[in-house]
Amino acid sequence: MIFNSVAFLVFFVIVFVLYWFLGKKHLKIQNVLLLIASYFFYGWWDWRFLSLIIFSTVIDYILGIIIDASIKRKKFYLILSLISNLGLLATFKYFNFFISSWVDFCALLGYDVGISTLNIILPVGISFFTFQTMSYSIDIYRGDLKPTKNFINFATFVSFFPQLVAGPIERASNLLPQIANQRVWSHKKFKEGLFQIIVGFFRKVVVADSIGSMIDGIYNAPDIHNASSILMAVVLYSFQIYFDFSGYSDIAIGTAKLLGFEFKRNFNLPYFSSSITEFWRRWHMSLSTWLRDYLYIPLGGNRNGRIKQYRNLFLTMLLGGLWHGSSWNFVIWGAAHGILLGVEKRFNLIPQNYIFLRNALIFILVSLIWIFFRSLSLTDSILIFEKLFTGPYNAPYIGDINHFIVLVYGLVIAIVFDLVIFVRGRALEEIGSKIVDFRFVFLCVFFLTNIILFYSSASNFIYFQF
């Protein structure tokens, strides 16, 4: 079940009505309803994978209590929790990658090891809920969090359907207290949540899907397209992945808000960044802060000299790239960001007062690195770079002219809307309640009209594959 489907609309309306009208004054009923709804939502893809999320939930619930109570063996139980979660990831996400890489390496040395990969299906959202439960155990170990002894509350925290499949990666310190305390209906939250959901659908359906249906053919067969077409696809993909993923986050945050919850912000206009460091403070903020708090700082952070800081940045981004996907393309994508973070820590390539040039440079660098993220293989990535830097540049392939006009129309509206938010210094998470009623209705009707006009089919969000 995906957000931009009729099935989800029906599902959420039923959950919303039951949640507020039957469970309004009964916290336990609300939480049980949310847990059942979340398991139904996740099981819609493949009910067999419910066993994985239940296994992870039970293990970390028990170990969280044991870690808190233990004195001498605290670290042992934390390691047990980490092994359980990372074991799930390693088995379902990385097993084939490591096996095939080992086979290829041995083949280069002239050995045929005779090991074959397995036909393993990647469970949806496994990277997100394992990171969420890992942070819970680590926070208890550090003494930053007390474990919950209410299993229903903890299971709801792990599986809460608005953010289960692709984040934001919520911390237990933020979400668990909200689950444990009575939620109260708020007209302000309703307006904010509804507006953010509608904007999220516009970003996904009108902008991201329009771009995707045009450039997928170019990225899937770069050998038959000229340099101009590839350059256009590279630039447009930067917008596609932003509006696709920020659109998902908007819907997730807005949906949670309609149920009385507050999620952390996940995007903050990243393409207005003037450095790679700033980009990662604005892009997928729940992941970047997770990597900072649970990987970069434990590695040493910016302590112990510059060389070790560069090493820590590189390793953090390298593992962050691998988290996204089990291929060398993602490893290179993460490593490239790690290298650029180190370079800009050492050199000031463009003075601070040349803000436009800094913004343009960051967008160009990020767009070029996205090539590794989007390409189907490392061979395709190399081919795309070769064509970009060698040409020839002829007329680009734009396909159906009507579709291209729709694409440009949606993209211009989305960029202008982001620019207005940026100039006014407001957060989309709060802007719905700030708009006076007639403007609120106008904007909602405007975005909804475009969504209905340009909706074609329910396509998966890009980050569902992670």
C-alpha cells in the first residue's frame, strides 16, 4: 500500500474515523488501533515480512529493559541488540552483494569459488525500522532514555505506519512519549497536516512522477541517447528525487499530525545550500542526524585532529551510501560526499559573499553525484560521465511535447512555492495554520485540482527501495 493510491485513501479514512470517534478518550484503544493498522499497512505488501518487524520489536523491547537493568553486562546486551538488527539487514539487503563481490574479486585473481547468490526479496522499510530500534537500544545504553515496559506502545513506535516504510527515522525520545500520552484533537494541527499532505501529493504526483516518466528511459538506456538528453536527465533527476522524497516526508508528517503526532522535520530546502555540509543539514535530516549521533561522533567526530576528522567524515558517508543500497554505485555515491565534505573543511573554494555561485556549485556537484545513485550499474555511470564531458551536444530528447509542458508547469510551480517559503523563512510543517482561511482554501483547491488532473497511476516512491 502506497500513499498515492486509492487503497491508502480508503484505509486512512477508516483509521482516522475509528481513531478519533471511537478511541478519542481511550488511549489504549487508540494505540491498539494504530498497531493493528500499522501491521495491516505493512502486511499489504507481503504479510510474511511481518515476522521480521515483530521479531525486531520483541528483541529490542526485551533487550532494552535488560540493558537498563544490567550493570556489568550492559555492553554485551547492546551488542546483542545491534547484531540482531544488523543481522537482519545483512541477510536481506547485503548478502547477495557481498557474495557477488567476493566471487568477482576471486575471479579477478583467477579463482572460481563456485558460490551462488540467493533469491532474497528485500523487505520494504527494513533499513528504516532497524535504524529506529537500534537508536532506541543505544540511547538506553548511554543513559539518555529509559526503556518503556508497555509492549503495545513500543510496538507502535517501531511500526507506526506514516513513517514505517521510508521515514522520517523517528527517535524514541520524541515519538514514545507522544504514544504514551493522550492525544487531543487540534484544529491547528488538522490544518497544518492537511495542507502538508496536499503539498506532498502535488510534489509527488504532478512533479516527481512527471519527471520520472520522462527521464527513466534515458537513464535506463544511456547508450542510445546524446549528451544533451543525458544532461537534461541528470538535472531533472535532482528535482525528481527531491520532490519525490520530500513529498513522501510531507505526507508522512502531515498524516501523523492528523492523528495528533509531531514528527521531526526531514527536509529544509536542500538545494538552497551553499556547502555540502549545509546540504546534509537540510537533506533527509532524520538520517543525517542519525549518522552524526550514532556513527560520526562515536568514531571521534571532529576531535583528535583534522586527519581523523576527514577519516570520520569519509567513513560515515561511505556507510551512509551503503545503507541506501547494496551496490558499488551507492558506495561510490557515499564516498564522493565524504570526500567533498573533507575538501570543503580544508579549502574555501568560493568566498562566502558569493552566495549565488556557492549555491550553483553545490547544486552542480550534488547533481553529478546523483548519477551514481540513479544509474542501473557502474558501467552506465561511467558511460554517462563520458558522454557529459565529451558530447556531442545536439537537440535533447523530450518525448511527448504535452507531457513535457506539464512537467515544466509543475516544476515551475513547485520551485516558486519553495522559493516563497525560503524567502519568508517559514517551515512547511507550520505554514498551513499561518495562512488565513480563504487563502488556505484557495491553495488547497489549487493543488488538489492539479493532482486530480495529472494523476495517472500510483507509482512507488524512490526511497521505498531502501
